[in-house]
Amino acid sequence: MSDGTPGRPAGGPPGFHTMWRDLLPLGRSAASGGYRRYAWTPADTDCRAWFREQAKARGLTYEVDRNGNQWAWLGDPLAGGAVLTGSHLDSVPDGGAFDGPLGVVSAFAALDELRARGATPRKPLAVVNFGDEEGARFGLACVGSRLSAGQLTPAGARELRDADGVTLAAAMERAGYDPEAIGPDPERLARVDAFVELHVEQGRALDLQGARVGVASAIWPHGRWRFDFRGEANHAGTTRLEDRHDPMLTYANTVLAARKKARLAGALATFGKVAVEPNGVNAIASLVRGWLDSRAADEDTLAGLVAAIEQAARERGARDGVDVEVVRESFTPVVEFAHALRDRLTSLITRSGPDAVPVLPTGAGHDAGILSAAVPTAMLFVRNPTGVSHSPAESADEDDCAAGVTALADVLEGLACR
Ligand code: GLV
Ligand code: MN
Ligand code: MN
């Protein structure tokens, strides 16, 4: 995408292309080509510095809220009635470049486009970077927005631990933030009239419909469950098969059962993370810990699916002489985006753009879903030609990103400038 946005004065803020180029190397693994931008790590600090620079380059009022979320304001942050846009900059392990950053870069670019159009905001506009959306380090997604919306207690957040046992409180402190300050932020959220999060699509619905941009209808309910399979460590070369209590067998069987039951339920179940103790080639494992991510169109289907997977695990565990314990680590209920705001977005985009804007549900979680309990919230999706996400192969075409910026600018203009 060219940096020469029409109407931008020479020496103006960096355009989309420059913002994207500057962000691209931050937290990128040379080995995988994917991103490792985990909360409160040096890579996260670099992304935060980039955000602060973007605010500064535009003369926006820069703030960090009590939960470490970054805000950049055009207009008076205290005036109320604000229109908020943005997303997150952190990533899953070896994530793609677009999940999160596309929403933040597009937000700054859309503000630039409004200025270039000569649109005068009647309401404050703000760009946000919500911290720790992916939950890659501490296991719980959307920590920044959950804290602000009062959906996570400060004590619960502070005690979250990463794989090395470092608490979220210690990690925040090391990064220069105050973990004692975290907590609900109702006054700040009350100053926001609408939050619009632009996000790369994480499926192929737009591509299949030949559309560059879509609007979200709903987010499927989803959650994370930790399955602990406890057996008995023993020698791989001397223990008779009949004498083993091998939790790997129970785990493997549970993975297969989850896949089958999800297919039968028309839902999704994924074991994408596993930890084994003692993790030796020539030792039968004593513990296999697997994390189930499961999602479905409605909460009853999801509850039924997880119960069925748990039952399959217990039945197999009984055969293998393995104890099974299941702990729900997080749950996000179904989100149905408010129809009025969603329809407003569609009509604002189609005024000067495409004839039709697909309205789609998604199985992916977002800060917009968390905030929707407190603030009228909507989402825009930008076409992903392969549908691949949470992978270095995630992509979006330049023209589609440009269409996303235009659509977001149309929406912000309609919501804040008329
Ligand atoms: C976040 O991207 C999630 O859906 O888990
Ligand atoms: Mn994601
Ligand atoms: Mn995301």
C-alpha cells in the first residue's frame, strides 16, 4: 500500500505502509517468521513504544490506563461520547502479522484519512491497543479488556503465571507498570459511546463471497479447559504393557474423541498445547497436561461437547489406570453484537463503497466481545485470502487493507463527525 495518502500534507504522520514496515520486525522470530509478542516482554515493550510514537506523530493525547491498555485521543479524553477504535498488538506463539496489528494500524490510518477528508469530529475519537489479548503467556485471553470491563478480578489477574512460574504481577512490574493499580475502569468506559474493532478475517467467508470487507454478527462462545492425566512414571524398556499406567494413551484417545465429538456436534475442539512430565524418551510419562480450546455456535452445544469429551477422557482413564482432572481456565459467553450499531456500520460503508457487506459470525475471540457487555461494540473484518490465522502464513492483500481503512474511516466519520 502506498504511503502517499491523497491530501496528506508533506511531513505528515507516517502512512499505512510506513507504520506497517516499522511494526513488522518487532518480535518476529527469524527461525519461524512468526511473531512472539507476548504480554510484558521486551517485544511487547517495543510494540508499545511504536504505538506511543504513532500518537506523538499525530499530536494525539497519549494515555496508559490502569490495566496497561494504551490510548491515543483526538479530542478531549474527558468529554464523553467518544468513538473508540483499535485492537491489540500482542500475538500467539508464532502468530501472523495481521491478527491485532491490522486493527491498530488501520485505526491510525483511518484518523489520517478523516483529516485528509477535512472531516471535523463532533466527538472525541480514540485509538486503543488492548494488552494481552491472546493470552499466550498467562493462559487467559483478553486480560487488558477483561480487567477494564470488570470481568476479571485484579487479584485473579495478578496471580496468573507463565510457563516459568512468573506471575503477571511480577511481569508487569518488570515492564515498568504497576500491578497494584489494575482493576475495573467503568468511568473510562462510560466515556465511550461506541467501540469499532477492525480485524483480519480468520476464515474464508469473505473470500468465498468475493467481498473485501464484512461486519461481525456474533462471536461464538468459547473457552479453555486444562486436562490433567496422571499416571505412573516407569521404564520404557522394562515395564510390561499390561503393567503400565500410561497417561499418554489416555491423552491420545481424548484428542481423537474430541475431534469426533466436535464433528458430530458441528462445533470445534482443539488440543493445541501439551506438557509432559518427566518428558523423557525412555520413560513412561507420569503426567500429561493438555489444553482443550472448544467453541460452538451456542452455549448448550459447547457445554454438551465439553462434557462428552470429559466423559470420554474419564472412561479411557479408567481403562488405563490414569486419573483425569479437568479445570475450566476461562470461558467467554456468546456475544451477539448490537443490531443497531451493526446495521449502522453496514449502511455507512455501503454509502460510497460496495453494494453489499457480508455480515458474519466468528469463532475467534476479540476484545470487542469482552467490551460489548459495557459499551456498544461492532467489528469490521478484512478479507483473508487463505483464511489462515494464528500462523506466520496469515495474510491480507494491500488493496483489501486499503478498503478496510476506507470502510473504517467511513464508519468513524459517520459516528463521530456528522
Ligand atoms: C483469539 O484470537 C482467540 O480466538 O483465541
Ligand atoms: Mn488471535
Ligand atoms: Mn486478534
